[in-house]
Amino acid sequence: MSSKADLIVGLQWGDEGKGKIVDHMAQTHDYVCRFAGGHNAGHTIVLDGKKYALHLIPSGILNPKAKNIVGNGVVLSPKDFIKEMTQFENLEGRLFLSDKAHLLLPYHALIDQAKERMKGEKAIGTTGKGIGPAYGDKIARVGHRLGELHHPQKLADKIEDFFVMNRLVFEAMGVEIPDKITLLEELKSYQESLGRFIVDTTQMMWKILSQNNKVLLEGAQGTMLDIDHGTYPYVTSSTTISAGACAGLGINPKDIGKVTGIAKAYCTRVGNGPFPSEDFGEAGKRIRENGHEYGTTTGRPRRCGWFDAVAARHAVRVNGVDQIALMKLDVLDGFEEIKVCIAYEVGGERIDYVPYDLEDATPIYRTFVGWSGSRGVRDFDALPQTAQSYIVALEEIVECKIHIVSTSPERDDTIVR
Ligand code: GDP
Ligand code: IMO
Ligand code: MG
């Protein structure tokens, strides 16, 4: 009998605290597998006071027993991956990279930044890491896969041809074309560092599931940043929702078991685009400071606001979420009143779904009584009564069970109901 994989997915605009929950759940899983995104992701794990920021390496890496797979749906920057690897020892036999994952090379980042500059006020506010251009090349069928690193000379020649063909475009964007010899040297060094980790992870996924291993699939970004179901065009370039796990790892929908959706007890967004429940006043500032809401990847201050239950319900449905992990409850400690967006007003009408353009939506709030003293609590019954009522009400509005509540960044400050 083969096992079914558990899946973790972000329900908001990313940075929900996926890293903490993946790390928490990795304690009972044999494999942790990333299926989408690139080093635009920043997953933070705090263990005994020490902070780890992971961008591409799956968050199972801090559990010495868990093995880690980077699937074909990921765009991988070898340079950044190699840098990230230096935080850890003995990765051999614990880390596997799909030969079909696409390469994100330094010129992708230059293109990303140039395009953002050209957009001016209409910029998406990307991380500038080259994610859009790397996925763009993949979809346009001019990308390069990790498997090609095994033949650096051939790969360098192909990239060179691509530069020649697109020279005018690069010039117009002010993007410098890399020197061929430097490029070849770079590719060779990537092959030296990463070559031994590159395998057919699709076959591996099938094998580990058929051998009944406990497998955890780690999503990156969040549902509202999904290329199809997010706030297009202010999204990332990948399928961030649970469906992306199948394409991004070569498994099928029947391989997926329990889906855990991660949401903060409030909302944040980094980058531009609609965010109806954003708070521009004192409350937003206070959430930012209490929650240290500054990007793990770019250091940018995150925009902060109230829990958006309409967006969360949309995310629960689109991902098939079985249970929610509600994160950072402690950040709301000390607020007298807490608001939740329960519907939107669009063109004078009240709606309870995510409309075509969220930019047109004005939030309709329900107000809750606040609480103090939730930080570090590990037992649901020990939470302040008003915090308990808040959680129960969210379950009703979002129509999904809140199974996990997190009350600090530390692995063990986690309530499992
Ligand atoms: P991810 O991208 O979804 O993995 O989330 P990030 O790591 O980008 O952002 C979440 C931040 O919140 C990290 O700094 C975590 O250490 C922190 N965090 C996670 N859970 C909690 C919690 O329950 N309380 C507090 N105060 N911080 C938390
Ligand atoms: P994790 O996995 C929050 C946002 C960027 C920008 C948009 C497009 O840590 O939750 P991109 O560089 O992907 O082309 O940028 O998506 N973004 C994230 N926001 N958390 C993330 O990842 C994000 N990854 C991308 O800020 O608005
Ligand atoms: Mg993050």
C-alpha cells in the first residue's frame, strides 16, 4: 500500500509561517519536498533561539532524519542554492534536486529588475530575484534544466546562442550579456557543487510513496500570489496552490492526503497590488512591529492589516484545505479590538467571494474583543477566553477547522487541538 503525502500551503499573500509548521511536522515525516517557487521564498525557522532563513532548501533540513527533495516545479538559482547549503553539513544523501527543475541564472535577476524599473509606478514589487523571467523562459520553451549542468560546455553554447538571438532586447533593457568564458566557468562550478545532488525526483517520489514513507509537501508563497487564482498581475509566476504540488513533483491528485492551510491571525502583503483589509493607521504599524513584519528575503516592511476571511475561504476551497494552522496569534496580544473582513462591498453591493479585481473591493468588518497573554501558550484551554472565541468564530466564517494555533516563533510553542 502506498502512502499519501501531506501538504502545506499558504492561504494568504505568503509569509504566513509555513516554515515553522513544515519544520514542526517534519519531526514526524521522512521526506520534505518543495514543489514551486524559487529563492523569492523566505521560510524562517527558529530553533532554540537560533534563526534559520531558508529560501530554496526545504524546511525539513533542520530535522536530521528527514530527507529533502526539490521538485521540478521549482526554479533554482545554483549560485543562491550553493550559498544556502553552507549553513548545513552532511547534505549528501539528505538532499535531492530534480533534473527537470529549471535553472535561474544571474541574467534572469537582471531582467527582472530592469523590467520592474521600466514599469515605474506600475511595478509588481517583485523580489528582483529573477523568478518571472525564469518561469517565462520555461513556458516559452527556451529555459534550461538542472540536468543540463552535467554538460557545461553544451549549456554555455546554448545560452550564448540565446544571447545572440536576443541581443537587441537585452541592450534595450540595459542588461549586460555575460562574457562566455566567465559563464562557462560559472556553470562548471555549479556542476561541481550540485551535480551529485541532481536526480530523477519523479521516480524517487513514486518510489518513496510506494514504500509507505511519510512525505510532506512544502508550498511556497501563498494562494493570493498564485498565477491563476491570486490578484493577477500582482502575483508570482508559479502555481502556488495545492494543485501545483502534482505538476511540481510528478505525482497525481490521488497521492495527496491531508492538506494543511497556513494563515496568520491577521494579514500581510509585501510588494504591490490589492489588499482590501490593509490598515494604514496605528493598528497596521503595531502589527508590523509586534510581528516583526519585515521580509525574510528582501527586508522590505510588509504591509499589514486584518484577517481577510473572504480571501481565506477562497483559499480553503481552491486548495482543498482540511485544516488550518493559525499563526502568530500572539502578535495580536494587547489589542482592545480586533477586526475581521467578513465580506466586501463592490459597486454598492455586498459580496462574499473574491471578485475579478480585488482592487474594487472595500472591506466589511466584524469587530471582536481583544486579549492579552497568548504568547507561548501551548494548550488551547489556557488561551484567554476572547482569543478562543476569535478562533472559533474564524472557523465558522472560513468554514474550516483550525487544528493548529501558533503562539511564538519557537517550534514547540504550538497548540495542536
Ligand atoms: P513563511 O514564508 O510562510 O515560511 O513565513 P516567514 O518565515 O516569511 O514569516 C513568518 C515569520 O513569523 C517568521 O519570522 C517566523 O519566525 C515568525 N513566526 C512564525 N510563527 C509565529 C508565531 O506564532 N508567533 C510569532 N510571533 N512569530 C511567528
Ligand atoms: P514565502 O514562501 C511573500 C511576492 C513579491 C511580489 C510578488 C512577485 O516566503 O511566503 P516575485 O519575485 O515572485 O516575482 O514577486 O510576489 N512574493 C512573496 N511575498 N512571501 C513570499 O514567499 C513571496 N514570494 C514572492 O513580494 O509581490
Ligand atoms: Mg516568507
